[in-house]
Amino acid sequence: MMERSNLGMSKYGDKNVVITGGSSGMGLALAELLERGGARVVITGRSQAKLDAARERLGENAVAVRADVASLPDLDMLAGRVKANSARSRPCSSTPASHPSRRWSRRPRT
């Protein structure tokens, strides 16, 4: 496990991050990297057991939320939790607009 450094703490210290699929694999690795750098991290996943294990592995700046990103009610709940957990710092942005049932508001770049 990498050591925290004062340099790293300031690197992401003013950031709030939501990582879907953050209970394992690349998502968890990214959550660890950003949390070590000082970011406030919210990880999501469908398995409460995996989320609990991931949360134990992460530091104090991490929150685990059970949510299925294919479910609009879960996305609404997640947005509420993110807003509540980031109230003390800069607002955090989740991207429910990326859900397949919602349309893009702009044309993609070509």
C-alpha cells in the first residue's frame, strides 16, 4: 500500500469524486488512488458485501453507497447521498444524464 504524502494530499484535496463500480477492480484502484491524494470519494456498486469490504480498505474520505446505475430511482438516491456528503465542500457532480434512457442535450463532438 502506498504511503500518504503531504504533496499528494493537496493534489486532489478540493475534489469530490463518484466512482460507479468502485467496489472492485479498476474502480476500487482508482478510488484508492484518489482517496490517498485527498479526494472525497463516493463508491457505488450492487453488492453490499463488496462495498463493505472496499469501504474498509479505503480511508476516512470514502463513502460506499449501494446503487445500481441502471436504475433511475437508485441514481436519484445516489445523487441525494452525494449532495449530502459533499455539503461541507465543493459540490460534487454525478452523471445520471449518461443513463441509456436519457438523451444527450448536445450533439457529440466530431
